[in-house]
Amino acid sequence: MADTLPEGTDHIAPGAGSGSTRDKLKADAAELRDRATSRAAELKSQAADKARDYAQEGKTRAASGLESVAKMIGDSAAQIDEKLGDAYGDYARRAAEAVSGFSGSLRDKDVDELVGEARDLVRRSPALAIGAAAAAGFVIARLIKAGSEALDETAKAAEPKARTDEEEIAADISESARKAPSAKRKSRDS
């Protein structure tokens, strides 16, 4: 009975009677899965590299910004000496040195080291980490607000000034007065 073909068929397709089609589909699926896995790993690696590059750029900018702040604090120490006394000027100098030292340490460390230190800090004292994040968020929000207010003031200063009602009336009167004498002259001349 195994030699007889089902009704309506005249031959058996190669591999139709066996599990080879199923095996081929499994092999194709495994190959697709492997390609997808390797592509995902490649994309993950590219994303990590890109993130590391951005972090490095941010670290460099932050270090430069801190260096500028340290210089500004150090430069103002002499003025603080004059206005408030030498003790306060010394505080400013120490603060400038501390900010400069932090900037140098930030510049010297690798991004991976900084991430590791941040993780350790969060593990050791999560409350401090949350407080620092809140303080940083507050500072960033204030900077953004101050920047937007400055933009608004600049935009208002650039806009032409609107006339008040009194200015509008005065302008209309002066325009009428300017036109009136010429109308009187024309009537006299006629």
C-alpha cells in the first residue's frame, strides 16, 4: 500500500514524504535567528560606542566649564579681599582650587571609571545620590528658566514699541495740523 500514490497525483515530489522539508525550515529559522542575534549585537556595540563618544565629549565640555568657573572664582578673589576682607578672599581661592582640582580629576578619568564611581556612590548612599540629582535638576531648571527669560526680554526689546492711546492721538493731531495749513492756503489761493 505504500507504493500506491494518492488519488490525483502521478508522482511524489522529492522530500515530500520525509521530514527533510521540516528540517530545512528549522535550519532556515536557526540561520535567521543567528543573523538577527549577530545584527542585534552589532547594533548594541555601535550604540555603546556612540554613547561612549558622547559621554567623552560631555566630560570634556564639563571639565572645560568647571575650569572656567574656577578661573572666574579665582579672579574675583581679589575683589572679595577688597570688599569683604582677606578671610573671605581666601575662601574664594580655596573654592577655586577645589573646583579646579575636580575639573582636573574629571579630565583625567576615563568615562568607564566615572560611571563606576557613580554606581559605587549610589550603592553606598542612595539618599545622597537622589539629593544630588534633585539639586542638579533644580540648577538646570533655573538655568533654562533664566535663559528663556533673557530670550523673552531680548525679543521684547527687538520688537517695535507699540504706541499708547495718547501717543496715537498726538500723532493724529500733528498729522492733521500738518495737512490743515496747506488746505487753508489752497482755499485762499483760489
